[in-house]
Amino acid sequence: MRRETDTGIDLGLSSYAVLRGRKIASPKFFRCQERKLRRAQRALSRKEKGPNNRRKAKRVVAKIHARIADQRRDFIEQETTRIVRESQAVYAEDLNVKGMATRHGRFGKSGHDQSFGTFARTLEAKCKRYGRTFVKVARWFPSTQLCSNPQCGRRTGPRGREQLNVRTWTCTACGTHHDRDENAEVNIRAAGRKRAAVMRHEAERRNACGEHVRPRKQGQCSSKQEPTRSPAAAGGGAGGNHPRPRR
């Protein structure tokens, strides 16, 4: 019998994702091909418009971009399939991918290279296809700042972009030493479980028409209402199957 497990996913620029302590190293496909792409684009810019040499140089640049895209797509497909096979429930944080990639141009190249949006959409589609639970945690949830110790839970972790280089930290309240990514994954998993419980409760309160079922008050019993007769049926007139009352 397969053991049901749930997985929290922490996406980051340093490590691609953290799944129950297992870190997925960032592949950085664009960074690996950046030098080669720079040379190809420089050669293309030096070619005159019109001759075949410019079309050949343009084809070289297009092949490099296509190779990067294929590598990234293959990596995402393999990792998402592995996550869906290992887990019955997946909890992922709802990142502001556009904001991360365009914030003053500081993380734009790394953000686009990671392709967090495609990863999350592919994972959500596969969870829906194979009957797995997929829950998104709010993007403002302080997963990195909270201490994952059940007896603590204080916000003593690193904050802001200025402390992105802090990968390990010690909670000043309880003294627990945390790995930044693993601590965030534990917090995301706990928040995802709460969110999944709320979603199940909301689903149970809905009837077949999609509306909320009116909650029953304490001590209230369900009573069956008999259908009322129409005036014509009560008098034995047309449309009524009841016998005419005796006089």
C-alpha cells in the first residue's frame, strides 16, 4: 500500500526548489549558454543586412535559444512528474513572478531563467490530471521569517532583499538553528495543510447546485413539509384527484 505524503515547495533563486529537505539545484540553463549566446549575437550584429551570412548568423542565435528552451522544458517536465508521483498533496507558494523578474532589473535574468511560473502551472495541471491535491499559499505568507519550531513560531528570520545572502540563521527566541530553504518548506507545508482543510470544509457545505447549505442551529430537528393543495384540488374541482367532500 502506498503511503500518502504531502509536499511543500519552496521556490528560490539560490536553490530551484526544496521538497521535504531534498533540494533541487538550480540548473541555470541560460547562464551556462550566456557566453556562447553573446558571441553569436555579436557576430550577428556585425553582419550586413541582405547577404546569406546574416541569415546564417541569425540561425545560429535561434538554435541557441531553442536549445535553452528545450532544456528548461525537459527539466520542468521531469521534476513535476517526479513530485506528482511522490506526493498525494502539493503545497506551493503563490509567487509574484512578474514582480521578481522586473524589480529594478536586479533579479530579472535569474527569475526568467528559473521559469517559476511555468513550473507552477505545469505542476498544478499534473496534480489535477492525476487526482492530487494542489494548494497555493498566499504570496504574503512569511515562510522564510517564521521559526518552524512548533513551540516557537516567532518571526525572527531574515527579511527583505538585503538579507537574501543569509542562508542559515538561529532563532533568537528559542535558539533553534535553521536552514533558510528547509525552514520555509516546513512553514509552507503547515500553511498548505490549513488551507486544504478550509477548502474541504467549504466544499462540504455546498450542495449539488453549488450553493452553501444553511447551517442547522443547535437543537434544531429536520422536519418534512407536506405539499399544500391548490384551491381547485381542495374543492374537488378540475385538476384535483381528491374525492369531493361529503356534506
